[in-house]
Amino acid sequence: MTAGDPVPGSGWRATLVSVALGLALLAGRALAPGPVPALAWAALAAAPLGAWVGARRLVPLLALPAAWLLLEPGPRAGGALVALIGLALLGAGLASLAIRRAPGTRATVAGSLLLAGAVLTALPILAGPGSGPGWDPALVAGLLDLSPVTLVVEAAGHDWLRDPAIYDRAGGDAIGPGLRAPLGLLAAGVPALVGCFALGASRALDRS
């Protein structure tokens, strides 16, 4: 079996995870006044789940989230879908390269991506005003751009920095347009390009 082949049993796993992801999105929407909390959860889950199920199972994985996002009223629901697909492709591509070198590491890659996403999302808060009087707004602005939550939420048309969940803790009042602008559709496509490159490199190595 090559790195690009589906994992045995990944079909039912992708379907199960898709249902769970769709239900989580609906639950997040029901429990919160807006879609941002659900989008944030999906952003953290997309790359790990893409790594877990593999590239060939991404369609069933994303079926219910896609339906939810396209029905969700918002500035750019399609933008969030592009970002989630890109993150899932990134996870699938990185896992494909990893299992070629060390079969059986798919779950490890998925767990690592989940941890990395959580850390990157927490860093702007940890480096914000609460970190001390010498905090650097430019550093926080740069860290925000690395977070998968920022990518998905802002691709959907919401300004994550101005969201009440992060504005005060990240020092949003000190981060103006001169330091950063909300991420858009072009940024949402970057993870997809990296993931596709990783998948292509993995398959080229399999053929060599």
C-alpha cells in the first residue's frame, strides 16, 4: 500500500467524523449567538481530521460541514469552506509524506497537527497585554496570522481580532490596519497549495 492509498477502515471513520463535525458545528451555532465559535472548532479540527482519514476520504469528511457552511448566513460562508478544505488537504498531504517514511504514524501526525493548531491559536492571547507591560502589538499581529482559527474565521468574513472572545486578551485596540488586515480568500488557499504539493511529492516518491 502506498502513502496515497486510503487507510483500511477509513471510509466509515471519515463518515463518522463527518457526522460528528457537522453536529458540532450545529451545536456550536445553537449555543452561541453567532457562527464564530463553531467555525473556530472546525478550524482546529480540519487539518488533524484530514491527516487521519487521508486525501481520498476528504469528500465524505467535509460533506456535512460544507452543507452547514453553505446554509449558514454570513458574509462569506464559501470562504470558510475554502479554508477548511485547504487545512484538510494540508493535513492529508503532511500525513501522506510522513507515513511513507514511517508507516503507522498517521494518528501521530493528526495529534501533532491538533496540538500545533491549539498552540498557534493560543499564542496571540498569551503574548497579548496580559504577558506584561512590554508586550509587542506587532508580534501579536504576526502570531494571529499563523492561527488556523484566524484563517477560517476571517475567510468567512468575520474579523477575528475584533471578536469579543479575543479582542481584549490579544490587545486588539493596539493593533490597527497598519499592523495587519483580516485574512481573505487568497490566504485561505495557501494550505491547499501546500497540501497538494505534499501529496504530489509523496506520490512522486512512491513511483520512483
